[in-house]
Amino acid sequence: MKITDCFQVRNFVLAAVLGTGLSLVSPVFGQNISYIVDLNGAGLIKLGTLGGSDTFAQAINDPGQVVGYSDTAEGSRHAFITGPNGVGITDLGTLGGDFSAAYGINAAGQVVGAARTSIGNQHAFITGANGTGMTDLGTLGTDDLAFSIAYDINAAGQVAGATSADLPGGGTTHAFITGPNGVNMTDLGTLGGSTNPSSADASDALGGVNDAGQVAGNSTTSGHYHAFITGPDGVGMTDLGTLGGDFSFAWGINAAGRVVGESGTSGGDVHAFITGLNGVGMTDLDTLGGSQSFARGINDAGQVVGHSDTADGSQHAFITGPNGEGMTDLNSLVSLPTGIVLTEALAINNHGQIVAIAPIPEPAAYALMLAGLGLVGFMARREKSAKQADGGAIFRVPVKD
């Protein structure tokens, strides 16, 4: 994606997400079927659907419970949760409307995402343990078109997301954090500035929230979007800067406050990055030989996953070693059916299970969770010690496009 395309998609998302009910998830190329690939002997395990043809996996917790959204027999799309290691699939329902999608899950199985209400608005939701029950988190807006979306949840049940908010000069979209179990939505504000002089400042919490309550996300500055990190419980917002270019976007945060995402470089490319502890310092993760790379997830060991252009211009999923060391093509570490290429990795848990996507020739798309990865040898070789429309079809950009 060209840098201008990044801005076009990003501006579209921030303008439309809460204004028209769009959600943010990973882009797809057609039908998507979710699988677990277990390189330790279980083989290829297909995740079920909710009665329709497509299942879109979005996140995974340490027990291996997968959440996302799936087509139903009636033609809607509903949020789902699986059992440990992807076994079974359960419809999480909606908030009274015809659509829901899950984007985050904690170790207890509390799920967050967005769902349409009975009057068609999109509101953030939280469930109880193992996906039981769905509670509307509301919004910070007061008009009839107010929207919200939840991206992530930590062990205490603090939820991070974005909501339309009523501010002087007009409504806009702001990042939020809640208290434990989704109680009390708090506006995190912005870094100031706007990419459009006629519009208000905007922010989101696409980077998620860790167990300390540090939120990672993105905000308008004086003309560009920059990634940010907050202190514990969402207090304070710090600009993470860039890799020398004009913009940066955050997509993940781990327990130590390491943030990952992508940034413009001084040479005009787009590269994945990782920060140090608590967001200090930004390190270029380079690419798989092309000009662009995008980091999408990180675990507590600092293993980063995402996707990158290769030297021949194709897009491949990648994984790094601990603390972002050494970007490796995920396809070189797994055995896949002929013609299948892992093009994007979305998330990784603390056991090395990865949610990834592989378009297939039909065309359709597999959503794969790569369990174990056979990364023991990979890490040993590196001598490193471990320490996300219409009808609900949506985007999780930029490409996460």
C-alpha cells in the first residue's frame, strides 16, 4: 500500500466507523474459513461456522479460545467464541440487531466487540466469562446516531475502544477505556490537531489494552495520525513518534508496554515497528525484502506477527523472535497445501499460537491459527530466550488493506 493509500483508508475508517456503523477488522479477499493448524501432531482442524459459509477469526487468548464473527444460516454475521484450542463454536448473539463481531478476548473468556442494537446503531459490548451474556457498553455520544466499538479487554475486564463523542464544534471519534468489567466509559482525549481543518480531533484504541490498563492507539496530531500509549488505567497520552516519516499507527501492546504497528519512514516506505518498555523508543522491524511491512500483534515475550511485502511484490505473513528480533517469513516455518500462502498474521498468544490468513485459489480465504509453530527450533537458532461495511463486512487497516 502506498502511503497516500494508508491515509485514505485511515481517514475513511475514522470518519465512518462510528458514523455509519462500520467495524474494523482484517480485510478479506472472498470466502473465509477458519482452521487450526497444529504442528505438534493434531494437524489441520477446521473451526465450525454458525450455519453459513464463512468464519472470520480475529483474536485468541492463552487457553486457545478463538473469537471473531461468522455467517449464520439466515445470512447475518454474528460474533462467536470457541472452546479451548478452537474446539466448538458458540453464537454470542447481538444487542437486538442483525450483526455482531468479536475483536478481543481475555484469559477468562470475556469477549468484547461491537453489535447492532434493535434500532440499528452499533454499540460496543462485553460478555461474561467464556462468552456468557452480552452487555451493551453504551457510548459517550448523546445523539441518536452515536456509535461505539470495543477492540480489546484485559484481565480485569477493562475495555479499550472508540466511541462517537459530543464535543464543542461537533461530534467526533475518541478512544475510551472502561473500569473493571466494562463499567464507566472514560474519554481518553487526543494528541491534539486534526487532519482536516473543518473536523474535530479524533483518536481510537486499536492497539488495545494491557493488564496495567495502558492503552495503545492512534490520534490526530497537527496534520497526521500518530500512535500513542497511555499510562496505567489510561491516564495520560504520549505520542510515540515515527520512524522518520509523517505518520504511525499502533496495532498491539503487551504486558511490558511494548507497542507494535507501522510507520512511515524517512525514505517514504512503510515499516513495521516495535517500541521498548512502556512505549519508549521505536525500532524499525524492516521487511521481508519489499518496501512495506505491518505489525499486527505481539505477545508477552515480544514475538511480533504481521505481514510484509517480499522482493517479488507478494505479501507474506511474518513472525519475529522475542523482542522483535529477526523477521522471518511464516511460510518458511510451516508445511501448507500446494498453492496456499500465508499472507497475513493477525495475533499471537503466549503459547505461540497465531491467527493468520491464507487466500486460496478458488478464490476464498482460510483463517488459520498456527499452534506451536514449531518455533522452538526457530528460537533456538536465533539464540534468543523467551522472557481486525456492508452487512458487517469490514476493515481492520491500514493495509490490516
